[in-house]
Amino acid sequence: MRSPSSFLGLVFLLATSGARAEDAPDPRPTPKAEAFVHIEADAPLTLKRHVGRFGEDVCAAPCDRVIRFDPPDRFSVEGAFPAARPFSLGDAGPRVGLRVDTGSRAGMAAGVVSAALGGGAAVLSSLVFMLATVGDALGSGDGVEDSVKYGCLGAAIGGGVAMAVGIPLIVVSNTTVEVLPDPQRGAARGMVTFRF
């Protein structure tokens, strides 16, 4: 059985360690720069600041508020659209405008599927076409190689067309962010621009 003095010692130890934890300074550095940020977007989104491996939500569109950051800090926009590349505000000025053109997840998925299937069909049919050409050159003489070659040629052309549709669809479906100096946004507070 423990003595009352050891119990009191344990209580004292826990109380002092809790007090030390409350007095400990915040290990994250305080941001040095600040800017008034306005966001123009065609869909609802959240601006996020990344610090190390972690991130914090800064504001939601249209934002219209002063945020603190360090010039090398990376930012991103998040919402129901494909993610854009991270960007920095750097030394864009005391007022910053973010123009966000959001992409389409459905368009991105369709582009990836079209490009992948088209590329696979083009490569595979080209390989079979070369094998049929070699067989024809060796002179098997039964005419099967000609029909295989024409079929593979059609499949290669179809695959090329699918790739030609899929790759631009991927590019168009990306989300883009423009960081603009924005000195004349005072009158636009509380407004987000939706484009349809």
C-alpha cells in the first residue's frame, strides 16, 4: 500500500508539469509579412497555408481579409475540383488578388481514361502491325497478315485520336491560380465572382 506522502508527491509532480506545459512558448515562428487578400473564383474554395508538413485554413473565398505569412510560405486552394499547384504570395504587395479558374474532376478523369486507353491501343496495335509486316515479308502467303495489318492500322489511328482528345481535356480540366497585385479591391469586399 502506498503512503500518503508518495501520493502527494505524485500530485505535485503532475501539477508542476502541467504548469510548465501551459507556460511553454508556441514553437511555430510568427509570420513576418501580411497582405490583404481577395479571391475571385468560379466555385467555392478555401485558401490554405502550408507550414512544414502541416497546413492551416486561412480563409474561404472571397476572403477579403489581412493574412499573415512568410514570403517563402506555400499556399493552395482546395474545394470540389482538381487540386492546383501550390503557389506563394512572395512580395506581391500589401494587397493581393487571387484569380482562380477551377477545373473539372469529371473532365480530368475522362481525359486520363481517354489518353491511357488511346495510348495503350496505339502502342499495342503498332506492335502487332510490325509483327504482321514481318510475317508478310517472310512470305507465309495465306493473306492473314494483310487483314491483321489493316485492322491494326485502324486501331492505331483510333488510339491516336483518343489520345489527341484526352491530353487537351486533361490540360483544360486543371485548376489554375493567378497571383495579382490588387490595389483597387476595397469596394469589392464580400463579393465572389461566379462564372458559368
